[in-house]
Amino acid sequence: MASFVVEGGHKLHGCITPQGAKNEALQVLCAVLLTKETVVIDNLPDILDVNNLIDLLASVGVTVEKLAKGKFAFTAANLDTAYLRSADFLKKCNKLRGSVMLIGPLLARLGEMTYAKPGGDKIGRRRLDTHFQGMVNLGATFEYDHELLAYRFEGRNLKGAYMLLDEASVTGTANIIMAAVMAKGTTTIYNAACEPYVQQLCRMLNNMGAKISGVGSNLLTIEGVKVLHGTQHKLLPDMIEVGSFIGMAAITGSELRIKNAGIRDLGIIPDAFRRLGIRIDEEGDDLIIPAQEHYQIESFLDGSILTLADAPWPGLTPDLLSVLLVVATQAKGSVLIHQKMFESRLFFVDKLIDMGAQIILCDPHRAVVVGHNHERKLKHNNMTSPDIRAGIAMLIAAMSAEGTSKIDHIDQIDRGYEDIEHRLNAIGAHIRREE
């Protein structure tokens, strides 16, 4: 198992470009199963989760051709239905969280699907009710096979329906959309997730011949079509990586330019960092973070302590709360971090406390951070990454700390960040990978 050895205290400088969006990639890759024609996807990040999904698509019979770095052609003309029922397929699904989004397109294409409960980050309960209920709303049935430890879905005559989702699940919305685009009649999805990556999926499907309206809102209307054709699609920059780079620059007191950041699709993310006192300038589609010796956390207008909480889009993504928490440890002032969605994502703060951070973990969802104002640096520590986002937060903490830290289990970081140590070393970091 690999580890990062991080020598802290080095300033960053120069430019860095974010990778293609991981969460968008997992959605649009599953969508290639909806057509027999070729779909070309550009700007795919070279990360474990994406590569594992591409390998899974190849295993089920999709022809995969690499055209250039990050650019692939996918042709799902002949799917291997025998393999789709195999133990090996179920094993691969179990190891990849994004595989849950195979249910919708395979039901639409084949009318049946056998699926093992997925793995992924250990960040608490991540229920699949929205996915499953969406398929039931469209006329599918499912049952649990205790011998296979898997779910069997059947839906040979999917029909459009009105549905009000019990939660604005991003992957749940994407799954239902992919099932509904080829269902008979009209599907209406209310309380749909409307993140930029869901919007991108809808635009790609519309380019393939789907009829989806309401894109960008939480009310989607889908008129089913009989067949979809090929298309070309380019991924947005990864907003989580953009936020991570902002955090790295701020906590190390560095000046950094983030090129081609996709500012239009970042939503509230830059303003969340600005509320911590971090200056962020915009130039074209680049973000510029000037070097700051100190940054001061804002209070609410009534003088009460600032709260940063996750919320469905256009609210703040939960994937950046770990980064914001680490950055706040060196701010002037205090902030309450409220992680509403996942009950285990804040448990990594124990390691930050060991590094000297002043954090009160109130409960599994809330932590109060009292910043050091860069007057007292974090100390080096040995850590283990429990999930992708905590892993990058630990890396950011180690980059700002005195001494040399070690982070184990970095395959979690590799799942979401492409070649991260080489890209950061190129702008001044000192990170070494140990196998």
C-alpha cells in the first residue's frame, strides 16, 4: 500500500490546471451504454475511479479506444449479457461506488440488471433508496438474491411517470434520467439534483437525441425516445480540485494561478473561501490567489459565529467542507463547520488536533475551528486517509505543517486526484510517494 511523505512549510508558486471533473466522468461514462453508436469523451481524469469504470465497461463488451490523453471513444454495440450476470461483474461493481449508475442505462437498454451493493468511501451511510425507488416509479421491479448477495432488476417496459424525489441525490437523479430517456411517455422528476455535472449529463444526452427540458433546475421533464445516437462530449474542470488548490495556496501563504477553472460552474465555492478571509481574483477563466500572511474569518451580520454548511446545489458541496475546515485552522477567528450529509466525514479531525489544531468536535456532523492566524503552525503527524476528501485535506494540512508528515492509504486520494504529487511538486510542494 502506498504512502505520501510530505515535507511541510514550502510555498507554492506558478500555475496549475484542474483535471476533468471526476463526478461528471462517472455519470457520462455510464451513459455510453445507452447507444450502439460511438461516444467520444474528452478531458477524462486519469484516476482510479474513472479507470476502474472504464475497465468495467470494457469487461461488459464496450469497445474502448484511447484517442489521446484524457480522450476516449466508447462503442457499446454488443454487450456481453452473460458477463453481466457473472460473479466477476458483481465483484467489480462492489468495489466501485459509481457503478450504481449502471442500473439506469442497462435497464433502459436491456430490460434487466443484476447489481451488487457498491463500496467506496467510508464516510457513513449512503443509502440507495432514491435510485431504487426511481426505477420502481418507471415500472421496474427488483428483489434481493441472498445467494448472490445482489439485487436483480427487471424493467422491460419502462414507462414515464411523475416522481418527487425524497432527496436531491446527484447520482440518484443521474440514474433515473438515464433510465427515463428511453422509457415510453413523459417522465417528470421534481426535487432533482441540478449540479453542473447533472446538467452536463443532460446536455450530452440531448446531443444524443434525448428530449430533456428544465436542465439546470430541480424540475426535469423527459420525453422518452426509442433510440439514441453517438456524440462528442468534454468534461468540465473538477470544482473540488479547484477548491483544493485554493485551500493549498491560502494555508501555505502562497501566490497561485488556477488556470481554466470553469468559474461559471463553481457556484458558491469561491465565496465560501472568501468568507474565511481569502482573497480570490478572477482573470478570464483563471482564479488568482495572492499570497496572504493572514486571513480573517467573517462573522454574520449580527456578529454571530460564521457557519459553513453543505447543501444541495446551488448550495455548498459537502466534498469541500474537509478542505475548508483545514484552511480555517490557520485563519484569524472561529467558524462552525456543519457537515449535514455524512455522519463520519469529520472524524479525521482527530489527526488535525494531534497536529495542534484547535478544533472542538461537537458531534459527528459539527466541528468548531478556532484559527491560529498563522501564529502557530501545525506539527507534522502520521495519518491514514479514510476517504478521498479527508485524504486531500490531510495532504493540505501536511503541506502547511512544520516537519515531515506521512499519509498512508493514499489509494483513496488516487481515486479522485490525478498524478497529484507530481503536479504539486511542479509548483513548489515537497511530496514523495512510497510504495
